[in-house]
Amino acid sequence: MKRTGRPLCTRAAMYLPILAVLSCLLSAKAWAQEDSPAGQAPEQTPYTAPLDGRVRGQVQPELIEAGTVIDGKGNVLHNTRILLEKGRIVSVGPTVSAPRDAVVYDLSHATVLPGLIDVHVHITYNFGVTGRYDDTRETPEQRDLIYERSLWEMLMGGFTTVQSVGAPEDATLRDFVERGWIPGPRILTAYEPIFGSPQVGSDDVLRAKTILLQYEHADLVKIFASQSIRDGAGETLTLDQLQAICGEARKLGMRTLVHAYRGSVRNATLAGCTEVEHGTYATQDDLNLMAEKGTYFDPQVGLVIQNYLSHIPQFNGAGNLNAQGFEYMRRALSVNEKLFQDAIHTPGLKVVMGTDAVAGAHGRQVEEIIARIGLGQSPMDALISATSLNAESLRMSNEIGSIAPGQQADIIAVDGDPLTDPATLRNIAFVMKGGVVYKDMISAAAATH
Ligand SMILES: [Zn+2]
């Protein structure tokens, strides 16, 4: 067996993340242009040069020697080995043996977890090069590279899958990440949300919009059933209208995520929608109803509003991001904390982990997990939420969300123990996605001793 070394891009990435991304991208794109006819995905032939660890991660077996494993389903294992082949986990256990040519990652002093999942992000919400949220002079090239930077930041922050809810640009980013052309978490996207408004049209129009989203290759349907919290959070879709959209989506086999406050929480639940987002001003009865109906609930307490309020000069003046909007958000903070605590104490309610990360928050999504633990959720429950429960909500339990045979090799590690010190999640030291290592501050450091 060989001890680990780092792929070129990973090594550079530790010190110069943006430069490394760009150099990896340039090489990958040059390769793509040479070999693929316009508009077609190339064959998945391996790179001839070790661009990003892809060759090794997908051709050679890999073995992780893990000091502690938190498996994403509530179990803790010690001194365990994880064997990976072709980007998937093959076996997990103390006596697992590896083929002679396996690449070994020594994480025997670290805590290993499944790659984290965020069920609510906005990849395309960013500060421009001027630092402003509404940077009107941003060029398309700047915008595209900033999207790629956001993906890189999320991956480096331990997130190997994100659900973006959503913008049409997400679809290109999703496909490029999937092909290995740019580094980033695997992406699911709502493509374009359906917004409630007085001009929304008949139920037939709403059903047609839902069908159109499937045609446009959306992975899910995002619905705004309430105004923004910054505009007062009033209802914008009726129960009947939600039934039209969520009913149509169900027929198509698509999931529905509903941005909902106040009475919209109850309506979305009664309409059989898959997941309620935010939920501010929901009642205990609403929480009980979601539990009864099996509706996933994604409240936020740790990142999105705090991030808006800590970047006021950069957001101020963009749409409803004004003095009144910031005041509405400030008032929601304590309401959301109480709602979250009520939610985790509601028997049977499936509380998933989505951060609603916008500009300034990409890559810092663990703050939501840490805040939830600070409000009384057990660290294990918070981690289950961000891994296997989130995977279940995405209907991807067979692929991601736990460390078990058959799963994608999406594996991260931290130096400490997040069960006793959740803040250690701020220092993700190892990131592997699909068997490819993108960051390794642990085993590489040990190899130089
Ligand atoms: Zn959002």
C-alpha cells in the first residue's frame, strides 16, 4: 500500500483556493474543448494527467483509516477502516483489508463523517467584485467565476451535496460539476421558483408551470406561498392553489419545497407538499400537523438572517433589503429560535437542515448546525439532520448521507470531536466527494512527520 500524497490541485488548493480552482478549471475546460463535439458530454475517459485526483480516486482503491466514525445514522465507530472503490464505499469495519495498490488516508486521529448536505442554498446570490449584492457592472465572466468560487467554498466547508432553490444558471453548474469539469458539491436545483402573486393565473396555469419545470430538468419544485419576511410574510397562494401545484408535482414524481410563513405553513402541509421552508409564525398545531402528515420541516436559526444583518452595507438598497426589511428580520430572530425549539420537541416531526445560504454565507453553512446545537438539539441529532435525514428528504438515501457499503464516497473529517465540541465543524480538514479528495489537511500533514 502507498501512503498518501496529495493531488496537485488539492495541494495548491490548501493555500491558494481560487488560483487552484482556476488552474484546475482551465485544464479541465481545455481538455473538454478538444475532445467533445459542441453541446455533448464527452465520454468519461480518465484524465491523462493527475488534474484533481480523479484518476486515482476512480481507478485505484482507497482505504481510510478512521479514528472515529460518526456514520450519519446515529452510530459511532472507533478504529474503523473504510474501503472505497470506484468512488463508492465497499466495506466498513475494524478488520477490512485493502488491496496492495490501495491509496491509504490516515485519519486515525480524526473524526470522519459523511459529507454534509444542505437542502436550501442559493448558489447564484453573491456579492460582486465591488462587494455589493446588486453589482450592476458585473461582467458575465466575473459572475460565472464567482459562482464557481461559491461552489468551491461550500465544498471546502464540508458540503458535498446542496439543493439550490433555485435559478436557471444552477442547471449548468449542476451538469458541469457532475461531469467533473468544475469542482463543487453535487447540486440539485429547482431551476426557477413558482411565485404566488395576485397575477399568478388559474390553477391550470399553475399546473402548466409545474410541468414546464420538469421539462426544464428541475430536480424539484420551489414554491413561494408567502411574501418575503422583509415584506411582512403575508400569504400569497391559497390552499387550492397549493393543491394544484403540489398535486401536479406529485403526479410527476417531483418533490415540492414551499417557502411558507404564518397560515401558509398549514396550507402547504394540507396540500401534501413535501417540505416547508422557514415556517416563521407557525403554531404548535401546525408543527403537529406536519409531524402527522410526514412533511419535512426546515427552519433556520443560525446563518441566513445573522448573515444579512452582519453585511448590511453590502445588501442595503437592493430590493426589499432596506431599513424596514432588516428590522423585520431582526424581529424574526427570537421567533425562529422558539419555533426551532418547539419543532425539535414535536414528536415525529422531521426537521431537516437547510441554511438558506446567500451572499456572504456560502462555505459557512456549518453555522446553522452549530446554532441548532446551541439551542438544545443534541449534536448527534443535528448531524443526522445534516446527513441521513437530509438525504431521505431528497429521496437519495441509497446514494448519500451515511457511511455504509454502497454509498457514494462522500466523506469529510475534522480534527476534534463534533459531538463534544460542535465548533470543530468550522475547521473541516478533509473533503472527499465521489472518491476524489479535494482537501486533506490531516493525512498529508501526518505523512510529513
Ligand atoms: Zn431561500
